[in-house]
Amino acid sequence: MPKETKEVSESVIKRMSFYSQILEKLKTKDVEFISIQQLEEKFGLNVIRFRKDLACFGEFNMQELVMNQWEVDKLLSKLKKILGLNKKQKAILIGGGRIGTALTDFNQKEKNSEVKIKSVFDNDPEKIGTKIGELEIKPVSKVPQVVKEINPEIGIITVSNQTAQQVADLLIENGIKVLLNFASIHVEVPEEVYLQNIDLTLEMRKLMYYSNS
Amino acid sequence: MPKETKEVSESVIKRMSFYSQILEKLKTKDVEFISIQQLEEKFGLNVIRFRKDLACFGEFNMQELVMNQWEVDKLLSKLKKILGLNKKQKAILIGGGRIGTALTDFNQKEKNSEVKIKSVFDNDPEKIGTKIGELEIKPVSKVPQVVKEINPEIGIITVSNQTAQQVADLLIENGIKVLLNFASIHVEVPEEVYLQNIDLTLEMRKLMYYSNS
């Protein structure tokens, strides 16, 4: 894990990831330079926050932090280095239901995804042996063996609320330190494990507040 | 929209939604009372933040804000009132691909969901007329008519990046003021529209930083 981890908040990492996405899109459109004003107007970036975010990392000197124009390629390289996007990472996914299938399919269709789902597991006998794109669903009992073989950095949990904690424990026991959890329960993990939650029920619920007119 | 909207941040709303989920789970387990300590230990709640969050709303008096023990049912009712969870809301979803299908299916299986997806649209002739659970996929040209008929509060965008802005514009033109967008582009919306983004590519990318060991 990079040195900065402890000092840099998750929101900074989220925004840095967002900046890198914008720059990649600009690069595919052959944009060589981008001004701070354009970033603000076209992508809704907050310039002050953008500069503060960059300042969290040792990659940028004072002169760069106040620049009004950036070379897309150069800035993107720095962001990629900070975020660790230079090397591909491997994930395994547990739970071959609708959400798991959608995510695996989506991941296979993304050409340049840095995270690649390499193996999918489920305990449903009707699912084991069937395929999502090019991946065959394996029984959960095979997780330890597959982890040893492919050494994935990331575990994705798309099982029901009832089994999410058990699956998280299994992944952690097998040495996986970064988890992405789609179940809508509070999953307990040890301090050295990074857990990211995407709770679709919660996201829907949040909308309710804003749609009460 | 409730009066508080402008003063209360999205993070408060997100946490309030999370508290309501916890309380609902306790209620299904017939728990009548819960202590602040239990909320902290079992669900990872930060007590100080919890009290500060409640204090953002007029529903709670000073005495309640310092309570160490809550009646589950009473607290849940107040949270539901604040979040507007007392009445069901209707959503339409545009984009019947993998993510859209997963989300619709997931929504139909959730018995007590306050947001119900009522209609699904796509422009792919192979998808139009097919069903996701009980919902038949309709052509996007039918959006204005269906919006008039069922008057949905929420629009969910699960189309490709290329068409997301166009779909957002269509939903807004038809009077929908709350959008949930799964495309990974910056969608422009007028100030009076509430836009919530769930960008799966970005979520995966964020994981990279933490898995660089």
C-alpha cells in the first residue's frame, strides 16, 4: 500500500480516480492540453479542490499546483502512478446472481479496465459450471485453490446479506486485503483490510429524500 | 422537497438512510430497545456523528439528542418521516442491458423497497417486448406517454456513456427531477434536478489504490 494511505482520505482518492477518468477521455479524443477553466466548465470540477487534492501527493511541485494549463498526457501519467493504475490487478467475484453476472459481464466488456475479474464462484448447483462470458462459475469450495493459483488482489462480494460476512471471512482468510461488497449489511473486517461498500438499496433510499416534493 | 434540503449535506442523508436500514433490521428481529453503545459496536456507528446528524433535523429535542438508549420503533418512525420513506415512490429505468436488468430484477425481489421500478425502456429492437420479471421492455419513444400515465418521481439511467446525456435530457424534459445515473460520464443537469451517480468503473478504479501493496 502506498505511503500516503493513512494521510489521504477516501474522498480524495475517489476524486483523483475521477480526474484520471476525465483525462483518459480527453486523451482518446486527442486533446493535448486542457485548461483549468475547461475542466471546471466541461466536467464540473472544483478548481480549488482539484489543486488541494493534487497537493496531497508528493508528485507535484508548487509551480505545477498553480498551473492554469495542463498537458493531458503528463498529468494522466502522474495520476496513474499515484493511483497505482500502471499495473493490472486481478479480482475474484463470489455470487453469480444478477448483480454478480452484470458486473462480470460489464467488466469483460470494458477493454481498458485495470481490474479484471478472473474467476467467479457460487454455491448454487444450477449455476456451477455455467458461463458468464468466458468465465465458468466454480463452487465456493474452490476459492482457496484458485486464490493460490492466480493470487488476486481484490475480492468482490455479490452474495445475499445472509452469507456476505461468511464470504468476507473466507476471502480474508485466504489473504485478500481489498474487498468490494454489494450486500446491504455491515460486514466486519480487520483493520488491515480495505472494505468498500456499494449498497444499491441504500442508494435508492437516498433518492427518496430528494424526490419528496 | 423538504425544507431542510439546502442546509443538509448529502453525506448526512446517506448516513440517515443507513441508520434507518439498521433500525429496520433490528425491528425484524423484534429488538425493542437499542443502546448507543450497541449501535457503535455492532454496526460501526460513530456516536458523536450520529447525534450531530440527528440534530440537523427539527424532529429531535435536546433531551433525545443526548439519549443513551433508543426505542427502535420510535426512532425509526422519525427517520422515516425525515427521509420521506412513508410513501412509496415510482421509478422508470432507461437501458435494459445487464446493469439495468440486474437492477430491475433486484428491485422486484426486494419486498419492502420504497422505490419501485414501474417501467423499463430500451431502443434495441431485440430487447423491446421482452420481459424483466413482470415488466415488458418498451421503446424509449414511449417515455413521455408512460411518464404522463404513472407520474414517476425517479429516473434511472443504465444506458451507455454515449447516450446517457441524451436520456437524462429526455427524462428532465418530461418533468423528472431525481436521477440515478450508472453511466460513467459527467451528465449535465439543471440546478433544480438532483443527480446521483453510481459509477462502477470508478468504484473499481478506487480499489486499485488500496490494493497496491
